Amino acid sequence: MRLLALTVTLEAFWFVALTGCSTFGCRAATVTVADKKEQARFETAPGAIRTTETGRIEEDVRQSQTVREYWVKSREGNWYRVSAEQYRNAETGRELGVCK
């Protein structure tokens, strides 16, 4: 049973080692920009949990921030998330490199 578990673990290790992050990474593509949009949302992250000198557990102040997302639409109708710089450089009718 241990040998089987070790074999499966080694196979999984070699799969990840040989394929690397390319399995989960970006496939570069060039699309023609048909439309673009910017979205913003308000996000609150929990504060850090800490223990006081008396042993009491307290949460620090929550951090709130505006998160911006930038999207471009291809002629085929697919939306792609892009960086702020790519969004600024994107022009309707022009080609743009994106991650698929």
C-alpha cells in the first residue's frame, strides 16, 4: 500500500515538474479590440488577528480599498482581463496581446 502511495506521489511530482506552470499559465494571443470597459468594486480585507498581553484575541481594523479591473472585448465577443497599461494602450479596431 505504501509503495502504491509513493508511486502516485512521485508521478504527480514529475507531472508538475515537467509541465511546470505552463499548464496553469498564460497562453499569449493577439486579438482585435472591439470594446473595452473598466470595472471597480469595493473590497474589505479582514484585519490581522493578534493576542494581547492579557491573552485576549483582537482583530485589527479591516482594510477597505477600491479594486479596479480592466477588460477588452475581441471581435469574436470574448472578454479578456488586461493590465491597466494594456487598457490605456488599447484602441478599438487595433490588435492587442492578451493572455488566454
